[in-house]
Amino acid sequence: MAFVTYTVGRSSQADICVNDPSISRIHMEITITSGGRYFCADHGSSHGTFFNKNGEWKPLKQGYIDGADSLVLGTKKIKFSSIINSPAVASFSKQKDVNEDVEPMSFKPIRNSATGEIESSS
């Protein structure tokens, strides 16, 4: 299993920096799996992370989202595609090592006990 993980937040330490006071220093993490799926996890942010599912905004603790989805980080609405297509992701994907057989995030995602696959908590 290969993947790459990016942090998103207002800190200059974040891989993808979003300058907005409602966004936590490290607000969320995005893991791009070897299959090209996007697993997002809120990093215990103060104002939360939300995504639009079936026309309704729902809190996102962790789960897979689609590249066409919109997110709300703090009070800022962001098209997810603008994050994953940003120059920062393109340049980091060339620089970052792809991890193999290591937990992708700084905290453990919810996994299916039978298959080991990451499950959505949404």
C-alpha cells in the first residue's frame, strides 16, 4: 500500500497553507492513496471541517471524499479540487517520499477489522 499525506492549515509548517484566521494551524490531513482516492481527516481543529453530502453540510472527522466536493474549513468554503490541484501538491508530490506499509496519518484512522481498509466515519 503506497500513499502520500499532506497537512492543510494556516501555519507555514503546513504542506498546503490557507491563510484564514478561522483555520487551525494544522487543520486537516489529506492522504492520497495509491488508487488515487482522497482520505481526509480533521486534525482536531477548533472550528471543524465540513463537506457537502447530498446537498447537506456534514461534519467530517475522517473519510473519503471526491475531488469534486467542496469543504468548509473553519468558516472558509474551499473547492477540494483547488487544494489537490494546487502547485504546492504538485511540487510536494515530487519531493515527498511515498510511504509503504506505514500508518498514513499522525493518528489512526478507522479501519475495517476484517479487511484493514480505511473506513469512512461519515
